[in-house]
Amino acid sequence: MIDIAGISYHIGKRTLFDEASAFIGKGQKIGFVGLNGTGKTTLFKLILGRLHLDGGRITISNGTTLTTVEQEINDTDETLLNHILNSDKKYKSLKDELAKNPSGVRMAEIYDALDNLGAHSAAARASAILGGLGFKNTDLERQLKEFSGGWRMRAALAAALFTPSDCLLLDEPTNHLDLETTIWLENALEKMDKTLIIISHDRNILNKVCDKIILLDEMKLKTYGGNYDAFENTRHLQTEQIMKEAQKHEETRKHLQAFVDRFRYKASKAKQAQSRIKMLERLGSAPKIPLEKSIRFSFPNPEELDAYLFTFENVSCGYGDKTVLKDINITIAQDDKIALLGANGNGKSTLAKLLAGRLHSQGGKLTYARKLRVAYFAQHQTDEFDPDKTPFETAKEKMYEAKDVQVYTHLACFGLEKGKADTQISKLSGGEKSRLLLSLITINRPHILILDEPTNHLDIASRRALIEALNEYEGAVVLVTHDFNIIESVCDRLLLVDHGGVDNFEGDLEDYKNYVLRIAGRDESNDGDISSDDDPAANRKEKRRQNAKARAEIAPLKKRLKEIERKMEDLTSKKESIEKRLISSYNADLSIELAFLNKELSDLEGDWVSISADLEEYQA
């Protein structure tokens, strides 16, 4: 379908592609992956014919139509629904001709052509796509100019999904979507009966949708069968094999070189030495080991606080006279890793701002732990940096008492080594600005990280580093994100923000995904209201009461379990020290102390088993 054969392309003196080749077959779903700057978006433009090759060719099968998301909407006076319908050029052309009152014969031909295009169901299909992407029925007749830039981007995505084509090209389609819309989009792309080429840093969508991965690396296109996990496993095995070959190559080279160095000037061995010199020449260079991007984040750990970080009792919050959330009854402990679920506009960011102290409660009682320190990340904050300053200068303003080396070390904990730390912020990528913001908000060792869409602009390697850092962090985490993988890897508690309230979601992330798809299915089929059995917001008051009671009972058990584990670690370390001393020289007093230690450890282990069983019972 699309044959990419020996292409070359340069930007100035920089070579992006050199004799690169790949083939995309009909109906395949391809993920383009690679480090930032390797040319993924450029390759899209080359396939679409918006850029011209320096060499090679890209052949697209005759009659193949390509669609992508347009970056700008030309006619913003159009209604949302008409914009989607008119993205089908054949449909729009026939409708425009029909509006000119053609002759009876031509009118009949137009109606036949529209019927063949499925015009009778076009509005319903367009509405279903718009609903899946988060638009309401009341939005359909609104003019596009009434929507914000983010919602216009969703409209452009809806138009690309609606437009008939053989191949759809999507560049980071989930970047500005919420989790609920991302779940719908993944499901829609998986079911889509056309060729798909997608650029994404979202591991979940690459796993869910793709059956082939094309890696842009070393100016080449390297094709791997399967989804992203399969690609990563294959890549890892290939790297291991290349490392073994490189090691064997080096051992052979050393052996040959040692013989040459020892005997090349000995007359009796000169012939053999010359033979080995030729063997060294034929040996050539060692296999090149693929360079894997390595990034590590490290959040500074806070001291432990005794009380809950937050206790909500019938709390309400909102903006001015408008209440967004009411009757919130939850607690947040220092070991909580929480994901906020719920469609955009339901109040996730409002709750995040309330926790961060950016909003005040409108009623109820909100209790904070003494000495609580909070870190808040929101993507718009990266736009507030002084573009002329460097990350080092920006961090130094907040760490004014620290030595320069301490400032550089802190920035390095977020992948901003000295070279990047001394680069003007205006020259940093979006991902590097996000990492700078993460470094700045954690300078004071916060007890809780409130992160609103932290993965936007982060590539897969940076997202993996963020997951590892959040799992190692000893404070609480509250996440608002569309990245399914980071929630699944980090969070052990789900809060649903919906219908003006906040509830613990009873189920795991897979249950929530099924719930979202079930609701979307009902909306598309106009199947009426959702039953209270399916709606997690139903019976909210009783659920809140039960959940608050359960958490109140669980909290002291969790705390006691931590105390026991800490004490067992101390006693085990002490025991090992005594055992080493007894091995070198017997001492009766030490022997007695060891016996008491073993007894204490045994008792603690019994307590640990008993409390763990109680905790499991409560959680069940």
C-alpha cells in the first residue's frame, strides 16, 4: 500500500533519513516510535506529500486516499456538526450542488450518490464520534469559533475519524484528551477497518491498537512485528545478542593483537604474525551496540507525618458563586497513590486545585496535617517561565542558600544535566520544560505531589522514568492523567469525580474502562438513562459512609504494619551483626542477647501476619 524505498532527507546539514526503507501493507496498524527529533512528524509530511524527498521514493498504491488531522480549521463560522459532515469532500460537493437546484435528472443522480455514501446516517455517525470525543448534544449546532483551542483540536480529530479514507495518519492524538476520551479513541481505532499510522508516546495505545512498530533510529526505518511490548522485548533481545557479539569481537581482536605484538619482529614467527595482521584487518569494527535513552527522575522524600494529610468533611468547592463539587467526604494518607477519574469538566482539576491550595472551600470542614508541604504541577505553568533564563538560574532563585553544585545535582535528578541546565529555557523542548517544572515544585521535599497531566510532551523513556520515581517516592501522589499505563503502574486508589461529587471507585482500572465504554455505547444508541446499578455515583451518600468507615479502620492497621516492618528491619540488622561477632569469637552474653532477639522477631512476625490478614479482610 505504501512503499518507502531508500529515502533520504536533510534539514540543513542534518541528515534525518539515509537510504531508509519500510513497507506498510493494507489494513495494517503501524506505530512510529523513536527519540524526539528522529523525524517521525517529518516522515508523516513526506508520506502526505507536504515535503519533498532528497532521494529515494515513497509509492502509494493507486486510488489510495490518505487522511490526517488538520492543524487549522479555516471556517470557524461553521457549526460543529456541519464541519464534521463537510470533512467528507464528496458529501460536501454533492450537498453544495444540490443547493443550486439542479435539473430533475441530475437531482436524482445526486440523491443516488448521497445514498451510496450513506448520507442518511451521516449525521448520526458524526454525532457518535463527537460524543465519544467528549462533545455534548447541545454542542452540535454551536459555531466552531465558540470553542477553545483544545476543543477545536478535538473537532479536527473527529473530522479525520469521520472522513472516508483508506489510510489514517495520527500524530499524538491523545495528547490533549482526558482518560475517558482516550479509552473511547483506543477502542474506536482498534475496531477501525482501515490502515492506521500513529505517532504516540502513549504506551497503552501502541499496545492496544498496533500490530507493527517502525522504529526511526540511526537515520533508518527498522520494522518490528507485534505491538509495543513485543517490539521492546525483541529490541532487548537484539541488544543482548549484539553485546555478546561485540564482546566476542573484542576478545578475538585482543588475542590476535597480542600475538602480533609479541611475534611480529621474530623471524621464525613473522609469517604467522603477518597472517594475523590480515585477520585483524578482515575482522573490521565491532558491532555497534544500540544506544538506549536512559533517563532517571528522583523525587526527594519528605519526613513522615503522623496524621492524614487531608480530611474532608462535607466539603464544597468551586469558583465564585458557582459550586462545582459538594459533600466531599474523603481522607488522603501519606502512602496514598491516587488517580482522579472522570470526564473533562466534571471537576478533577478543581479538586486538584483545592488540594494544592489554589482554591478555597465554600463549605464544610477541610483539615490539613500540620507542617504539610504540597507540590502542584499543571502544564500551563511551563508557559510562565522566563524564556531568557536557564534552568540553573531559575532553580537558583528558589535554592538561593544552596551551593551551585547542589542546584546542578537537583536538576540532574530530573534528567537536566549541566549542558541542559545552562541552556536558555526558550531553547528547551516541551518535555524538558516539564522536567524543569517537576524539579522546581519538589525543591522543598513535599509530602504530596498533585500532578495534572504531567506526561504531556514526555516521551516513552521519560514516562517510564516518571513511573519509577513515583513508585519510589515516599509521599502521597494525586494524578490527573490520560495515560492509562502510568495509572496502572503507580496508583492503588481510584477516585471518581462525577455528578458534582467525589467517590472511591469500587473496582480496578479495567472495570473503569469497561464502564466508560458501556456508557459511550448507551449514549451512541440513545438507549436512555443509565441504571443505578451501572452508575458508580448512585447511592453516593451510603458509599461515602461505608468507605470513610473502612478507611478509618484500615489506617491504624497500615500504620502499625509499617512500624512492625521498620522494627523488624532494625532487629534483623542487629541480629546479623551479633551472628558475625559470634562466628569470630563466642560470647555468652551475646548468645543470650541473640536468643531474646530471635524471640522478639518471632513475636513481631506473628503480629505482622495477623495484622496483614485483618488488613486484607477489610480491603476485601
